[in-house]
Amino acid sequence: VIVLAEGILHRAEKPSVRTFENDENHLYVSQFPPDCPWFAYNAMRRNELILGLSRAMIVIEAGAKGGSLAAGESSLAYKEPLFVIDYKNEPPTAVGNKALLRKGALPIRSSQCGTPSLERLFHHMESVRKDNMEVQLQLSL
């Protein structure tokens, strides 16, 4: 699911994503009028829609300010699970990660070989899936 910061008629495919897309594996969603161009303000406004569609957020690199940091802060404000890469050697493009971790984000730490360990994330997602199954079962009774 790709949540656009512009209208559906203005969507610009990124080359890095285009190679993975086909008509069966993606959906574009926009809360803006079809002919609305991209605005930075709208990119920030879509964070609430992204959170509403998600069960958790993962931040790979958040700068000192900007959209990724704001999205992480929104996730924390709405009490949605926020997972953030906790780099051993933080790249300059991820200085906001530490700020999100200090505010309560759940760290995704690297293994000995430097690969992020997603075990905590997968455990969380499995517990959410089980909770949803229990709710569905209760509703059907």
C-alpha cells in the first residue's frame, strides 16, 4: 500500500519501487483530490492515514527534522508501536533515530554481523495477529 502525498493523478513512481510493482501487488491510496500536486504539508498530513492503516511503524532513518521524524512522533502520540533501527554507528542521515528511541520507540538492534534483528518486531506482529483473531472469534460468538 503506497499512501500518496498528492492526488492519484499526480503520483510519481520512484524508480526504486517501480521494479517491484505490478498490477497484483500494490495499491495507491490518497486522501487528496485527484489533481492535487505534491506539497510538503500534505506529506506530513498523510502520516495519520498511514498510522490508521498500520499495526506498527518502522523507522529506518529519521533526520534531525523532517517527515520520518514527524511520522515516528505521530506514532508515539497515537500510542501505536514504533520500531526504530538502533545503529551501532549511526549514519548522519539517522540522527533522529536516537531522539525517537529516547521518547519510547522500541529498538531494532543489529546482530553481530550488522544485520538488524527483527525478532522483536515479528513477535509483536504475531501477538497483534492473535489478538485480532480473538476479537473476531468473540464477535462471531
